[in-house]
Amino acid sequence: MKRLIAFAAILIVLCSALYADYGVAKFTNPICKGADPCVVKNPDGPGYWYIYTDTGNIYSEYAVSPADFKYDCKNIIFSVKPGTDYELDIWAPELHRIDGKWYIYFCARPKDDYEHRLFVISGDDPIKPFGDVKHIDVPVRVLDQTVFEWKGKLYTVYSEGRSDGSEESHQDLHIAEMASPWEVKEKRVVLSAPTLPWERKGWNVNEGPVALKHNGKLFVVYSAAGAAFDYYCLGVLSFKGGDILDPKNWEKHPKPILTGRGDMLATGHCTFTQDADGSDWCVFHCNPPKDPSYTKLWVPRYMCLQKVVWVNDFPTFSPVGKQPKYFKYEK
């Protein structure tokens, strides 16, 4: 018995040493406020950055795990500027590191024009102010730009069009190669349009694209339907190979891959990050439970985390709910 106890003690010591550099955060969705959340893992060490906006400023927070973000709106890293094309309504900022430099992509509009434009700013540290504003030269009424690298080239996907609730209006996803982090090449094609019934509830929308890679495969996950309604959801496009700018080489999954349930409704506009084990996690926003005090179309939205379950190299999710979850992070 003494030998067994001693062996067990040795195992405990070994396990403690093995996992000494890791922690586990317990959380319950939703985590904190924030629409169109962007969470990025620090590529140079432990920790994560949360990038978000209140439409007038872009903020960043740092935490050891995404479960610890607060949405405290304290650390401003960029603000709108009167008299510019980015004077109002900063939406959907996304943080990316390209060739060793940090960039934030966002959309905004001038004071007297409701058509959004795309912009990019750069910086050396996600926790410090960003600047050097560059306009991305694509047509106006564009939203939700993302960028990703594939086989040594940089690509962008963004949403273009107008969706005002009419049967004719729509927002489509466009894809193009980039000549630099702020220049889009001339060839731009429609990657996806809202053609399926679940993409056309409320509004006819494809928006909020983000790339997801796994085992050499490429996916674009996007938001569909009206963002102000409970049936806002996530869809996915799978790249089959060949010319990435040929829509025929992409396959749309016939059903949404993430939908609302219970108190977690309008599950949309996501990004992806990884935990300490390298497992993929989806960071998305949801609408809160119905509240009679909300008299406007748009309501406060909240950030959630959901682990990606890969089934035959295809991204799936367990049902969204309030059960406790656990996120492993580096200390």
C-alpha cells in the first residue's frame, strides 16, 4: 500500500510539472458584451487580444484566455475623425498579422452618406494605438472585410450590396486577391449569394466572412439572414481546389452550421481562435433573451465561445447552450 501511495504521489508531481504552464478557464456563455467579436491568439507567447468597437472607437483588451474578457471600453487604439470617410459607424474590426506587422480592417462611413467603405490601419502592438489609415479601393456599400493567406498569396473576402428588407435587395460575398495588405487586385468575383431559404429570413444576406483552415483544407464561414433577428446564423463554404477565384470551386453547405437555441439566439458574425492544445474555437455573438425594455430593432449583443468539432474534416458544433465549458490556455 505504501508503494502504491508513493507511486500515486510521483504521478501527481509529474502531471503537475507537465501542466504547470497551462491553466483552465471555466465559463458560461455569454461571456461579455460585444458585437462582431474578434479574438486573436498571441503568436509570440501566452494570451489573447479582443478587438471590438462602439462604432466611434476601436478598443483592444488582453487576457490570458477569451473567457476572461470584460468589454470595459478602456483601451482605445483608434477613433473616428470628423470630416473623413471614416467619420461614423465603425463596424466589425478584424485584427490580422501579415508579414510580421499588425493590421486592423474595418468599415465606416462619412457623415452625410450611409454607404460604408473599407479601411485598414496598422500598428506594432495590438494593445497600443493604430494609425496610417488607408482606404481599400472597392465599391461603396461594402462591409465585413476579412483577409487570409493561401498557398503564398493574400486574399480578401467582403460583403457587398444592400439589404433593406425588400425582395430584390441582397448582400453577397466577394473574393479577390490582394496586391498588398491595403490593395485589392482588379479581378473580383461573387463567391456566394443568399439563395437558400435560411439565408433570406428577414433580410437576404451573406456577410461576416472569415477563413478557417484544417488539415490542408480551406473553409469560409459566414453569417446569413437578418442580423437583427433571432434566426441570424452561420453558414460555410468549402474550397474544393483549383482556381480559388472560380466560384465553381467552392461548395456551399446546404444547412447552417450554427444556429440559436434557448437563450442563445442570433448566433452570427464569428471569428476563430485556438486553445493551448491547438483545438479550434468559434467566437461569435448572440442576442440576449427577449426583454420588453428593448424597443428598437437592434439590441445589445454578447460574445460567446463554442468549440469546433471536426467530423470527417468538416466543422460542426454542439448545440449552443448555457452549460459550463472549459478553455485551456497558456500561463
